[in-house]
Amino acid sequence: MDQRSSRAATLPGRSRDAIDRFAGSYPARFAIMVFAAMNVLFMLLLSTPWATASGEPTAPVDAFFQAVSVVCVTGLTVVDMATHWSPFGNAVVLLGVQVGGIGVLTLASILGLTVARRLGLRQKLMAASDSNPSRVRRGVVKESQAIRLGEVGALLRTVALSVLVFEAALIVLLYPRILLEGKNPLQALYEATYWSFMAFTNSGFVPTPEGLEPFATDPWFLIVLMLGVFIGSLGFPVYFVLLRNIGSPRQWSLHVKLTISVSLMLFLAGGLVFLVLEWGNADSWGTDDFGQQLLHAFFLSSMARSGGFSVNDLGLLHNSSLLVTDMLMFVGGGSASTAGGIKVTTLAILFLAAIAEARGRKSMEAFGRRIPSDVLRLAVSVTLWSATIVAGVTIVLLEITGAPLSFVLFDVISAFATVGLSTGFTHSGLEDPAKVILALTMFVGRIGSVTLAAALAASQTTQLFTRPEERPIVG
């Protein structure tokens, strides 16, 4: 009896050791498995009769699509999010976007830090992999980056604090405006909380059947949503550095400077381009007064980089505007943020490389710092993998649905970049195979192309020799 008891007692310890060994040997695969398990868990919760307002279980494919969209903080829907779910279902949705926005491994590390008051090396590595894709590979990772391994504990505290503070601030700003719509205080508090969660996590779900229609011309409500989306898209490493050096911009890391500067440039450039392209378009906002045109153009510029909220029917925009939106969605927001896409720092590195090449310089430079060549290789890899996935999924869905290319490409990029904007393609009665493909696209887009490539690699070894050099003709 004693031997059986001792064996039973050692089983949890052995299981933990096995998990630790697997996580250490295959960090990328471990991260994907944990994230996939979380998606399956939320699919099971949303497929129950208790999750729907009608009391009928949601179809498995629809539950799978919505669970992935929720946990991947995307915002695409195949059901009416405002009327389909029961209070329990809405609670699951709100919890799912928080888990997905923060990051599964980061959240697990925060809970571990709360309970144990300390982090072991394994927990630090898992949390660090959420904030830096380079850490999903085995071997040594250079520490000359935004967040060092020894700072992970402080970063986790920053994550927890920033989520609470920013979302609470958004609730305070939105609550009085919703009360003015005639909602009772409790319903207004629920809707303000819902809007706040969806803005900061860049999810884009709406709590009411009318969506943003009552606030379509309201600068206060739309600007607050834009502010929440923009802050959420910067990323937790940016908050960490800003909080430590709020009054000393010279102490900001290169990552922070690139993220903020490129994000602002894309927001301003996107708004101005939309203003010009949609000028005179009566189907959108092109014939409104100039103030409303400015508001709507910059609102779309903000939402196109991962926010997912929409005031206008995007299917009525000019094709040129759809193409610009495609580009903004593909870029996305900051690394380790609630936004998706290839990330603004990736775009910055590609342009810095092009500028260095045009000037005949051997290395990339920005804000008085030299950027090593391995960062460029990572940026090229992220962009190439992402473009290949988007192109492949678009071709498959074109064959399945026969829909127009501009609409299919738009929704595929929106799914991959976890944006949530749609031309109506996703809502137009998609067949189950198309829903599954789009859901998998959201999943791949959220885990990131670098993590996926590392997980698919059979082995990752260090090459101890150099082959003879030969230069092919490029360009």
C-alpha cells in the first residue's frame, strides 16, 4: 500500500519533469500546443447549450471558428455576437479575449508569480518567448534587446498593471457616453466594459446588434476607441520601458523608438491616404462635412492595423482604399502586443535595410544604434512566410467560394493579421471548409510565422563550418 501511494505521489512530479523537458527541447512546439489547447477549451465552452441565448448548442464548426477568433483576438464572426450568446457565453468571450490578448504563456507566468511570489528559469523562458519570437528557438539568445531575461518578472507585473489600468480608464471614459444613449446604469457598465476589453485587446467584437451605428458621428466615442486600440497595439515591452524611463526619452530602447515612431507614421499616412481616396465617395464618408471625413478616415487607419471596429460598410469602399487597408492590416502593430500582422518593427527593419543598401553602408542604423544582420534575416523570414501563407490561403478560398479577389484577399489578410475587419465575405454564409481554413489562418497568424517555422523544423543545430562563398545575381 505504501509503495502504491509513493508511486502515485511521484506521478505528478514525473509529469511535470516530462513537460519541462519537452518545453526545453521544443519551445516552439510547446507554445503552439498550449495555445491550441486553449483554443479547444474555449471551443468546448462556446459549443455548450449554456453559452447560447436560445439554449441550443452552437454548431461545432461555428463554435470552433468563434473560439479561435476570440482567443486569437481577431474579431471575425460567423454568428451575431450581440444576440447569439447567453450571459455565460458573453463571459466566456470576455475571458477569451483577455487570455488571448495577454498571451497564454504570459498569463500562466503571471499566475505563477502571484501564487509562488517568484519565477523559476523555466517560467522566465516561457514568458520571454511571448515577448520575443527569437526565444522560441533552442540555444543562446543575445540579450542586447528590449527586455532581458532578468527583467521578465518586472515585465509580467507591468503586463498585469497595464491591462488593469488601461481597461479601467477606457471604461471610465466610455460609461457616461453610453448612459446618454438611455441605457440603464448596469447595462451601460456592461457595454462600457465590453467595448473597453475589445478596444485594448484589439479584438473588435461589439456588444449590441446596432454596433457602432449610434456613435457613427460621435468624435468622443470613436476617439476613445482609437486611443484604446493604439495603446493596445504598442506592446507590453514598450509599456515596460516607458514606465521605467517616462521622463527620459534618451533612455528608451531602439525597439520602443521604432515602434512608436513607425506606428504614428502609419496612422497619419493611412488617415491622409483614406481621406484622399474616399473623397467624394457617397457610399462611404466622402460626401460628409470635412470634420466627419477626417474622423472616419483616421478611424479606419487606426482600426486597419488590428482594431477591427468598423463604422462604414467596407465592401463599398473604393478598391484603392481596400488595397491600402490590406497593406496596413498586413503590417499590424507592435511586437508582443494585442495586435497582429508582421509588426511595425519588421517593416522598419526592411526599410532601414533598403536605405542602407541605397547609401552603400554595410550595416543598418537607426537612432544612433547599429542593427545586426541577423535581425534583418528574421524580418525577411517573417515577411516571406506571412506573404506565402496569405497567398496560399487566398488561392484556396478563391477556388472554394468563387468570390471576388479583392474581398477574399481582404478577409484573409484580416484573419491572418488578427484584425477582424471584413468586406462581408466572412458573413456571407461561408461553407464549413472555408470557415475551418479561415480559423486556422487566424491561429497561424496569432502564434506568428517565426514560431510556426521553428516548430516545423525537424532540428535546429549550429553549423560549425563555412562553405565557399559565391554571389548570385540579384535584381
